[in-house]
Amino acid sequence: MTGQQNKPSLFQDKNLHIIFGITLIAVLGVASITPAFPKVARSLHLSEAEVAYLISVFTLPGIFLAPVGGILADRYGRKTILIPSLFLFGLAGFACFFTRNLHWLLVFRFLQGVGGSTLGTLNVTLIGDFFKGKQRAEAMGYNASVLSVGTGFYPFIGGMLAILGWNFPFLLPLLAIPVGLWAMAKLKPVELHQSTGIGEYIRATYKSIIKKEVLGLLSLSVLTFIILYGAFLSFLPFMFDKKLGLNSFQIGLMLSLSSFSTAFTSAQLGKLVRRFSEVDLLKVAYVLYFISILSVPFIDSVWIFLIPVIIFGVAQGLNIPGLQTLLIHLAPEKQRAVFMSANGMVLRLGQTLGPIVIGWGVVGFGINGAFYLAASITILMFLVVLFTLQGLKK
């Protein structure tokens, strides 16, 4: 780092550019295919619940492999885990393009999920490695903004590709291959400082993770992704299809608008944390979640639907980078990768459970039940902040 002002030095950092590339791949696996879900269901003669398995089977490996990847990254280096993960993600995801059978589609999605299991945690870990202090929060905000741009464009691109055929969005995972080659050639190795045995390392990590504040943050990550992957990504496309008659391209466009509002909000995180604590920003986020989600069943107009979609994106922009910043501040340097991988594990747990848990609301109350249940979860999230995170306020 030079003595230049923060923003120019951050944007000139080549390692951060590579981290942005990793982040864009990490969110590709779900965001690019959900607009095609109604078309997948019709083309392969599947139910809505069966199509939702394409999310759950992709996120399932991360529940078990994210902490393993974190331990290995702490012990043997970030690039040792990162680069093979990118290659597996790309090749297994591309294999889905050629599949016409649900069984093999789920197998390849599972393998793609194995490759993707560490990507969403190693990118944040690398930010913790390369940046300190306010630059770290700022870099985290920019990375969340890049993530949101990806989740904004991928539904748009995936929706357009799905017009050609339900399987065409599965061409996009090939982008992981050049990112892997880029990281192999240019990403700066992280110097490791492990002087302890593996047993002592695991015990120290356990003592750090069982703190009330850390458990609160991990709980919020689970609940966040239950809402995102359950109500928003799995069942909102069916709401757009059945209630509004939108095609895959239009569904992708609607989902993209939320992500662009997330990107704009996340980019302001560096400014916001100078005026408000991350804890207070989380409270605002959960109020916005509640308002946006609860309003969905009562809207019949495409134009009015823009309001809750954009509000949801703002909530995301406050919530996700806020959680990541608080968690990485609490992470000991020698256990940073496994610490963030614990977050990746619960994140994947939320992604996997999302379609299942929110699906209970659909079974009980129809498609509207998904949003009634998700809105009730946001109340629980607000309570978690009140009872576990107040000690982290500035």
C-alpha cells in the first residue's frame, strides 16, 4: 500500500481485482439459473419443489467442506485450495449443459457445489489478509458491491440465455477457468504464521467461535440465506411467472434490479460505518427486509413490485457486508480462513435449507405462505441482534 488516499489505492490493488473475480464466480452458481426455473420445470416435466433441489444440492457440499477448506487454507495456503476449486466449479457446471436427466443434473450440480464450497469464504478471507482497519471495511463494502453487480447481471444474462434453451445458463460456469488461471499467475501468496499443532489450532478456533457475538453473527448468516435462497430466489420467480405472467428474461430483469440496489448500498458502507455502527445498520436492514417481504403477496402490478424488490436489495446491501465486517474483526489472524469458513458453512446451510424451510410455507398456505414465513424470520433476526450483538456497538 502507498500513501495515496484510500479509494485510489484500493482500486489499484491487483489482488483486490482478483478477489472481485473470485466473488463474481462465487455467486454465479445460483443467480444465473433461477430465472430459468419455470422453463426447467416445463422442459424436464418437474415440480417446483424438484427444481428447487438444483439450489439445495449445489449448496449442500459447502456445509461440510467449507470448514475443511478453511483449515487447509490456513495450514497450506489460500491458493492451494482456491485454484482447484475454481477449475472444478467451471467444469462441473459446464457439464450440466449437456444433461437432460434430473439425476445426472443433480450429480453435476453437487460437484459444482464442491468446487464452489470455499469460494465465498476465501474471497473475504483474502480481504482480511491484504487490508487492515478502515480499508478493510471499505474493501469489504466494494466486494459486496461487486457481488451484488454479479447477482444483478447474472439473472439478466441467465434469463436471456434461457430463452435459447433451459440449459444455456450452464455455459456461464466456464468463466471460472480464466479466473483460476489469473489467480494462479498473479494472486500474491499469503504468508502463513502457523507455529502450533493441528490440535491446538482447532481448540483455539473453537474457543474463538463459541463466543456469544460470533454465534449471533453466524445465526444471522443462516437466517439471511434462508430468506434469500428460499423466498427470493426459489419462489419469487414462480410468483412472477404465475401471478404476473413474466417470461424468463423478465424474471431475470426483476431479480437484477434488487441486486443493483444492493450494489449501490454496499458501495456506501465505508461512508455509513463512519456515522453509524454496523449493529445499527443491521437493525435497519431487518426492518427493511420485513417491509419488502411482507408486501409481496399483496401486489398485483409489475410496476409496484419494483418497490419491494428494490427495498430488499437495500436491506441486502446493509446486511451482508455488515455481517462479514463484524465477523472478520472478531477473527484471530491465525485462524482467519477457518473462521470465515465457519461462516461459509452456515451460509451454505442457510442456502440449502432455504428452499426446504420456506417451502413449508408454500405447502401450508400456497405460494403466498413463502413470504409470510420469510417475513416472520426477519423478526427473529432483529431479536438476535438485540440479544447478542449490542456489545459490538461503537
